[in-house]
Amino acid sequence: MSKGRVITGPQRLALTIERLCQQLIEQHGTFEHTCLIGIQPRGVYLAERLHRELLRLTGAPQLAFGKLDITFYRDDFRTRNKPLSASRTEIDFLVENKAVILVDDVLYTGRTVQAALTALNHYGRAEKVELLTMVDRRFNRHLPVQADYVGITVDAVDKAFVRVEWEEQNGEDRILIFADKKDLEEH
């Protein structure tokens, strides 16, 4: 039995994704000079949902979409006890002079975003970069990073963990909060 508490279920998550899409359409119109990039591994699920929904809502023939692995750009890459497993970067376009929307599931310390920005430089110089996150954990930020688009905001104590689960990966769309890392690992 999960020790995590559900804070958002499938219906609210679907509504949140639709709201985020409407905000993106408001800012980016037809997306002709915009690309959507999911941060591997967990941001990709959200980015794929957004991509499908944006294409459906706008009727646009395409929207540049990619997946960015940041494993070797992390500042804790060499200091971890357990080796990190890398995912594939799948970006078949340059971000040169484009608006880039970086997508991740949870914004917590800001370190993942820092690594993503460094990795993104290998694909050109973006006109601008925006951050979209499903969950913004406002407290305990280590770096001055702020999301431009936020699904929900969660205020949690330092030891708590927030996890977004997707139907494709876990069988159900939901957001859980765990009291501490031990509870998350048991899940």
C-alpha cells in the first residue's frame, strides 16, 4: 500500500494540462517559432501530453518537439553513491532563434533546470527559454529559478517529496506527496 497521499487525481490533472495549453497558445499563437522540449526522464511524459493537446487545439501541422537528457550536466553527477542512468536526447532541430519551452514535472531546487539550460546550449542559441512545470515546490529553491507556467503549487516541508505519476508509466494520472524519501522509495 502506498504511503503517498494523492493531492491531484486524473480529472484535475487533465484540466490542468488543458489550462497550461491555453496559456501556451495565448503566448505562442501558432508555435511556428517555438519548440517544446521535455526534460528526461519525468518531464517527457508531461511534454508529450502537452504536444498532443497543442496540436489538437491549434490544428497546427507540426510543433517542434524534443527530449533532453541532462544526466551528464548535473552538478551532482560525480558525487552520487549510486550511478545515474542516462536517457536518450532526441532533438532533431536547432533551437537557434526559437522560443524554447522547457518542460519538467516538478520544480524543486532548480538544479535540474540549470543542467537543462547548459545541455540546451549544444542545440543553438535560443531566442528565449521559458519553463513549464506541473508542480512548483516553492520552498527550498537552491537556485534563482522560477517557472513561467505552473500546473499547481505545493508548499511542503523540506523532507517531503512530490511525485507526478502518469498513466503510461504507473497506470494512473495523479500527483502524490510523500512524508519523506523512505516512503517514496517504498512506493
